[in-house]
Amino acid sequence: MILALLAVVQIGSKAFTESVIVAEMATQIARSAGIETVHRRELGGSRILWEALLRGEIDAYPEYTGTIAQELLPGQGDLRDRVAGKGVVMSRSLGFSDSYAIGMQRRAAERLGIRTLDDLARHPGLRLGFSNEFMDRKDGWPALRAAYRLPQRSVRGIEHDLAVRALAGGAIDATDLYTTDAEIAAYDLVVLEDVRRFFPDYEAVLLWRKDLPADAGSALRRLEGRISAREMIEMNARVKLRHDPEAAVAADFLAGALGVRGAARIEGRARRIAARTVEHLELVGISLAAALVVAVPLGIAAARRPRAGQLLLGAVGLVQTIPSLAVLVFMIPLLGIGARPAIAALFLYSLLPIVRNTAAGLSGIPPEIRDSAEALGLPRLARLRLIELPLASPGILAGVQTAAVIDVGTATLGALIGAGGYGQPILTGIRLADLGLILEGAVPAALLALFAQALFELLGRAVVPRGLRL
Amino acid sequence: MFELQGVAHRFGRLGPLDLRVAEGETLAVLGPSGAGKTTLLRLLLALLAPDQGAVRFRGEDVRALDPAALRRRIGYVVQGGGLFPHLTAEGNVTLVARWLKWPEERIARRLDELLHLARLPEAALQQYPAQLSGGQAQRVGLLRALMLDPEVLLLDEPLGALDPVTRFDLQADLRTAFEQLRKTVVLVTHDLGEAAFFAHRIALLHEGRIAQEGTFEELARAPADPYVARFIHAQRAPLERLR
């Protein structure tokens, strides 16, 4: 209990605008009650947030009743009781519902005479693009297709915010929308009527762990019933269309509706970049240092026993063939979300170049040099330290350099699982179509990669013996 | 010093053979490439273990000795010097002494003696192997082998890769050094003249066996078999044609 009081309350959000705004409100309102609270932004999809909540990596996050009923806890009985069975408290509705809906451009829908989802079935040639989560949800595309017998063949998964832009640009003909999406009005889209009442109700709620301190719970409850659908659409529009920071939009709402003020923490660009830099360096630095400690001995072992070495190189090579995104996601069940799984994934990625270059550097030492060293009467470890490793040092260093540059780039994906770093502004920038934000992550990441490259060139002068550079 | 009894090594295509190296003598192991000369040296250094028979060093079976300690009692010089490219000449020469934690003054004293013996300019000590001439690298290789004052010196084609003039100078210096050192020396070469110039005794190796052992005169005067006769004739004939 005392520990729980001392701990910082962590509020998560999913990787879309509305979730970020609502989580920001929850964060600020808890903070205004004197509870130290942080917002861990854009951690991923529903399942990642739900499991992070169950594991206690976050304490609360915004969710929708339909998602809980269909996707997270399918079954019978009262939803609140089902959630309570998992040790989770569900708030009352925050006041608005954000359902899934299928939308089209108004002009196209009118030209084709499509008004309802039933009408959609008569046009098999339409190109559909759905958000990635909608593609595999139980209440998503597969069930929708079955319910309305939709014949379309051209169906692809795409990031939600990009899907809306693709729809507006005419690259796809229909996509899934959230009914509170600001783009519906902004891009003049129509929502096709769900005549068979396929989509369940998606009332917005907050979920939090039962062990959350009572005062934090009662602070969160102040949001119950306070946000109307119109207000939510407006706030989504401010963030997505006018690029106001979510924290500022949430603060304005709290000030107007609840009289809560001064709890927003809006970072300036310089501080934001500094914070992301620290996170990024932590991801790269720790993973690289751990890889160095493990991979150099593995490389030595691989050079010493060529047959086992082939097996080892094959194994670390195999890790490299798994797409980095998949490695990151595989880490979640093992290590949860945040920096730890990202560091573990980057560590695995860094192994191959270091192991391979260490092994190659050692095996590349000419046999007469190896013989001379042995004939001089130096024991094995002394030969390794005084002769073999110095001779292999250019190769080892090149391996570490490669690993570092790959790491800096791959670490941007860490933001997808809540690890922060330069990927965070890129991710948010993609979501908000904000080129400035994308560059805020991409430019420092590129600079850091160049810096790492240069650093290891310099390090080469210090580490590689002069005799090898003649 | 060394005694080989029924020693054979299958992959080195050597033996079985018997051979004794007496204390203080210079023995040349002579033969064409592929005759097993280098395999023989590697057996003496315990870099290889014989499949059959035993190698004894001062009466002790080398298998019973700690190989690293044994090798520090033996100096080994290879063709081209076999220098470590990441260390200066001095670093190469003093590597093992420093690893053994010799005091600096002892290292300096020993270096002084050796520089004089091998006629190496002192400035060369600070050079890296890539900056040394072939003859200098070979001299540094010799210094490195002699640094710990070994009981016996093994040389594998020490003059093999040198141009004729350098070779001639180094040959003379090496013989002077051997005479001053009064060490047991085993020299491997394919060059009859070199063997005759350095060695008290020659062992001619042919297809992994010793075809004949003896002084140069003995080999020249009474070849043990047609191969010995051919080998000696092949190397002497070109010179005699000039007369």
C-alpha cells in the first residue's frame, strides 16, 4: 500500500489521437489531485494496452466497451463484472460513444448510390483499406464481410490515420472510421448506415487496476459523463487538423468543463528532443554494450571451433532474418512494453555483426603468425589478449560500428512498443500528418547514426594498434 | 638435446624416423619441399604430437612437459621473421619477456647484447614490421627467438625469402652469431650450400625418411643411395658448369 502510494501512476494511451487526448485528460486530472502521474503515449493497439494493464506496467488507460466485449473479454454476463474478474475497474461512460463505421467519399458514394453497408455488397470492384487493428479484430473486417456478404477482393491493411488520407486522396474507396473522427466533416465523408446493427456500442470508458490508490480512482471518475461526442470530435479536429498538442487540447477542455487548471506538461521542442535523445541513447547504449559483452566471447568461441561456430553464426543470423517489428512484438509477452523489450530486441539484432566480424577477424590471422605466437611459448589466454584480439581489433570494431548504426535506425521502431526515443515523434507525426514532427525524429536519428559512424572511426584510432594502420 | 625414436606423423607425411641432436652442434635438416622438414620442427616444438614414437628433450618425453614452458626454452625463427604486425620490432622482441614480468633494466640489457649480436641498427627497433626490410625483419625474428636465451635454436628456412645480397650478409652474420652463442642449432633448408656453410652435420630428408646423415663431405663422397647422389649433384652441377 505504501509502495503503491509512492509509485508514480502511469496512464497509457493507444496509438491514435482520441486515445491520446483522453489519456492526457486522465493524466492531468489525476495530477491536479496531487498524484504524481505520467502519460505513456501511443503504446500500441488494444491488446497491448490491455495486457500491459493486467501486468501492472500501466495503471489506467482509455478503452471502449465494444472493444472489451468483442475483443478483450468475449463472453456472457455484465461487462463490469467480467472486467472486475481480471482485477480491473471500469468507469461509467465518459459521455460519448466512438463506434466503428465504414466511410466513403460523399461524391463517390452518391455517384454509386451507396447509402448503407448492404449497398456496398453490390460493388465488388471497390478498393477497401482498413486500419491494421480492424483487419484482424473479431468485430472487424472478417465478421463484417460475413455479416453483409461483402465480395470485395482488394482489401489491405493500413495505418488508421493514413487510411483516412488515402480515402480522401482516392487511393482507396472505403475505410473503417471512428464516428468521432474529425476527418468525417473535414474531408466530407459519409458514414454508411449499419442497417443490420453489426457494430456494437463503443462507449468510451477508463479502465484502471483495482490496486490504484482510491484518490486516483476518484480523480479519474470526475471524467465520467463529461465529454460529449461533439466535444470529442472538436478536440480530435484541433489535434489532427490544427496540430495543437494533445496536452494543450486536454487542458483547455478540463479548464472549461471541470475548472481544472495548470496540470498540463507541454514540452517545448528543445526539451522534447532532449528527452527523446536521452531515451534513444539509452536504448542504443545499453543494447550495444550488452551485445559487445556477449558477442565478442561468442565470436572467439566460433573462431576456435569452426563447426560449432557455423551453427552459432547460423543461429544469430536467423535472428537477423526475422523482421525487426516482429522481434519487437515477440518480446512483449516476455518482457512487457517499454524500454526493456526494445533493448532486448536491439541486443539480439546487434549480435550478428559483432559475432561474425570477431570470428572473421580471428580466423583471418595468417597461420604463420598464429604459429609464431604459439611457438614463443605464450599460453592460450595470453596469445588471445596480446596477439589475436589486437590483430582482430579492426574487424571487431567494424562489427560494433555496423551494429551501432543498425541499432540507431532500428531503435526508432521501439516507440511502437512504448520505448520512446526518436521513433516517438515519427510515429506521432505519421498519425497527425505533421511533417515537422516526423523530421523532429528522423533528422536527429540520422544525425545520431552519422555521429555513431564517426565515433567508431575515431575509436578505431585509439583501439586499433598503430602497426595495423600503416 | 633432442632425441627422436620411431617418430611418425601421418598427415605431415613424416617417418617413422630416429634422430639425435647433440648438445652444442649445428644440425642442418636438408631436403626438397614436401620432405617433412617443417613437420619435424613442429614436432620438436610440440606444436604437433607424433602419431607414433617419442620426442625427448634433454631426456624427457615432451608430452610430459608443459608445452608453453617447453617452447620458451626453444628459440624458433621462421621464414620472413613471422613478426606480429601490430607490435614494433622492440614489442615483438620483448613480448614474452614483458609477459614474464622481467624488470625493465634486464630487458634493456638483454636488448643491447642482442642488437650487437644481430647487427641491427637501434633505430629499427621502433619500426613496425611493415616498415622493415626483409633482412631487418629476419634479424628481428632472430632477436625475438634469442630474447629469453633459449637452450636451443630452431630455424625454418631463415634465408629463404631474401634477395641474394641481403642473404649473403645475413648468412655471414648468422654464422658468427651461432659461433659466439655456442648454442645447439637445428636449421631447416632446401639449399645444400647453406647447409654446408652452417652445419656440422646434415640430415638429408626424403619423403619423410632420413636418406642419409653425416657431414657434407661424407654425403658428397659416399651418397647412401641414388637419391642422395642426385640431390647433391643437382645443386652442385650449375656451379661447376661455370668453371
